[in-house]
Amino acid sequence: MSLQENMRPATARKSAELSGTVRVPGDKSISHRALMFGGLASGETRVTGLLEGEDVLRTGEAMKAMGARIVRNDREWIIQGTSNGCLLEPDGALDFGNAGTGARLTMGLVGTYDMATRFVGDPSLSKRPMGRVLDPLRQMGVQVLESAPGDRLPIVLRGPKHAAPITYRVPMPSAQVKSAVLLAGLNAAGVTTVVEPVMTRDHTEKMLAGFGANIEIVTDREKARHIRIEGRGRLAGQVIDIPGDPSSAAFPIVAGLIVPGSDIVVENVLMNPTRTGLITTLLDMNADMEIINRRLAGGEEVADLHVRGSELKGVTVPADRAPFMIDEYPVLAVAAAFAEGRTVMEGLEELRVKESDRLSAVANGLKANAVECEEGAASLVVHGRPGGRGIGGGTVETHLDHRIAMSFLVMGLATEKPVSIDDRTMIATSFPEFMDLMGGLGAAIE
Ligand code: S3P
């Protein structure tokens, strides 16, 4: 059956005020890492709050194929790890579906093993650049036995007898590249150092330290972080409670802001400072949003967010905030479509290599719905229409990208005319309960 026949469109319509209290699923970045590090550690890891989305479940399958035992017992996931250095050669290809995080981090995790591992993915993942991970792995002695042109999937890696530790300066702000090198370092004798000139989400460093890795972070005078990890150490199983994903919380939050009269609470949202750029930006835009019940859970700060319908104002989002809200630009562009004046977003080059070229997917979706915008090489300017007057009425191409799908369904809740998307199926990769959760708040999506 062709992709076309599998597509399931959806339409969002202008909705009455949204109300209620919701919890979004567990953080995707932490969920991938919980399965990977638990699968690698010695002994048992128990995880609650895991995101049971397709992307994360693929990572679980990959870890199982390499010797970890992973079972779900009621609401808890129980993992018996192989021990560091003891992953087994998988029988077949590791299929990561749509998931860049799963694919790239696992390349780091097993690329240095003296065995052949084949990585495959869906048509979106197969278009995404993998050279950013293969380059440092090559320096560690990893051979790329097979790859599609431009270092793309399908890829077959084979590690050397003994991987060489390296010092690697990450050339683009990417937590995935940082993480892949650190994970490769776990299987190299000696100290591997990642130099990160621009800080990105720090879940790998924090969680590896929690699992007992010998990891040290020093910030130099230029503010670059030097992350040193000692290879071949012992990791010990942990108990992990995963907080709600701020990148998923972004959808009900923006919906609550743009639908007049709304009053909603999103509970238990991860407030790690490397992930809160959208919240900072929305507050700058005059969002009526309170951060309440700040507390610590499993070494991370979490909070509840109380959001009310707001009269948003356009702002300029500084480029250096991009790494702290990189996945939230599509839904920020939707908020900007309702703000008074212009919203200027800069430093967006990484958006071009996400699940889709998100910069052009967003600009085209806005234009299809009569929202004025200008797409630059690494920037987007959106001219808002307060009240959603005269906008909507279009169908958005989602290009196998869950965040494009959810963002434009949120937009249609407050536009004068309905907004349709060509395909809702990818939403299951990160937020399987999106439709039900939004419906429960009063959103008219079908
Ligand atoms: C992620 C890092 C980010 C982000 C992705 C998840 C992670 O990608 O876009 O959704 O879990 O490390 P990059 O590191 O490529 O920017």
C-alpha cells in the first residue's frame, strides 16, 4: 500500500473556550535515554512516566535486539541491562522509524562495538543527515560499511577492536551529536571529551551521572562546556520517574492562549532550563501564564502551568535561545499568527534538518492559511492577525512531521475558517493521546 493511501487527514475548527486540567506524556528525550541507559547498565532499572510513543518504543526494541530485557508491568517499565561493553550483535537491522534521537544516539552507543550493526528508518529519517554523527565515530575508528549518498540511512557500522577516545568540538548546536560521542566514549578505554560551544539539552550528562558514569563538566572562559567521560566504567540500574514533555505541553499551552476565554492547567511539566525557551518567549509575548507548584522530581525541576486566553504581542526571539526551544518553533509560529504585530525568529538553520524541513513546512502551512510570513535562509517573520480574523481555510502538508501536524491543528482552533492537515498518523510518534487530550479540553478536531 502506498504512503498516500495510509494518510489520515484531520480538521480543526474554531472552538469555544478550552478548560480543564491535563497531563502530557513523559519527556521524549528522557524516555529514549531511560531505555538506552537502563538497557546498558548492570542490574535493574525501573521507569515510570515513559512516553509510550512509536519513537521511544523503537528504541526499546533496538535495546532488546542487543540483549537488554525490557518488560512493562502495569504502569512501570522494568529493564534488565546487559552491563556496559556487553551489548550483543543484533540479528537484523535496527529500525528507528521516524526517530532521529533513537537512531543517532544508538549509532554512538554501539558504533564502537566490534560487530556490524545496520540502521534503517522511515522515508523522513532516511532523508536526514547522519554525517554529523558518523564524522566523530570515524575518528574513533568506526568503519561505515554502507550508507546512502550524503551519509544517510540505511547505514551499516562496524567498530574497531579497541575504539580510540577523542576530543570532539561539536560543530552545530546538537544534543544528539554531543550524546552520540559521549555514548561512544563509554566503550572506549580512557577519557572522551566533547566540547560544546553552545549549550544544548543536558539530559545525557545528567542521566549518565545518575547511572554512575564518571563524568565531569568544566565551562571555559568562552562559555564552552567541556564534558569528559571515562570509558569502560560500570553503570548501575536506576529508578526513574519521567516528567511531562515540555515540547508536548507546548500544544495545549498555545491552544489555551489563542482560544479566547480559555482557562487550563498543564501539570507536571519538565522545567529543565535547556527546555524552557518557549515559555520565556510566550511570557515576553504577554501570555497570561503562571508557573505554579515548582518542585523537584528525580533531579529535574517540574511545575504546573496555568494558562488563560491572552492578547499576544509580536516579539523578536533572540537566535541564542534557539537550542532551548528548537522543537517549539512550529507552535510558536502558530502563536505568532494570532499576535499583534510581527514576530521575528532567527537562528533557525537546524530547523531545516528535523523530521521535515520545518522552516519551509511552517511557512507553507501559514501561507496556505492566509497568514502573511517571510521565510529566510535561517529566519521566519510572521505577521499576526489578532482574533484569527480572515485566516484559515487551508490544508497543510505535514511531510511525516508530528510537530507540523499538531501545530496546525492547534491553529485551527482559533482561526476564522477551519484548518486541515493531510495526515495525522505521525502524531503517534511523540504524543499518541493528543486528539483525546485536546478533545477533553473542548477542542473541536476531527
Ligand atoms: C533531541 C535533540 C534535538 C531535538 C530532538 C531531541 C535529543 O535534536 O530536536 O527532538 O533528545 O537529544 P538536535 O540535537 O539534533 O538539535
